[in-house]
Amino acid sequence: MIFGERNFQMSTTVFHYGLTAYELAIYSYLASCAGSRNACQARIRTIANACGCSESTARRTLHELQAKGFIDIKGNVQMLKNGNHRQTCNCYYLLDRSEWQMPQ
């Protein structure tokens, strides 16, 4: 057994949208991490390691999923003590199936 193991469900409709293997893997990973608000906060490195791809492939795939209407990406910013800001992990929101775009 893997520590923190949990089950998740995902609509089989996702298989009818012509996603690549990386798109399906990354979408599945985000779905497995998403809470009740369909949101997942994760580092690119974590996503890449979990899905067996490079960080650049993970980043590109996330943007492809966003373009196809599967996810929305919101950047998070942290205020530092010196008044500056820095970007932290993005938050990925799984969008409703009505927003998914069928392949052409």
C-alpha cells in the first residue's frame, strides 16, 4: 500500500476528446488531487514526476489542456516580508465538461 493512497472517479467521456497520452495522464493526475472545489495546487516538478514526463512537457501539456477547455490555470503570488512578491505553485481548476472542446 502507498502512503496516502486514495481512490478517485473520472468521467469516461474524457476518452472521446482525442487527448494525447500526456494530456490524459496529467488531467488524471489533477483529477486525483482535486478537492471538492475541483481545484488542485501542485508544482510543475511534482506533476512531471507523477506523470513520467519532463517539466517542459508538463508545462506545455497543461497549457494545451487549458486551450482545450479542460482546466483553468491561476497563478498564486506570495507577499514577502520585504514587500516584494514571488510566484508560488499554480492552482489548476478542472472545468465542467460543457466547456471541453471536441477535436476537429
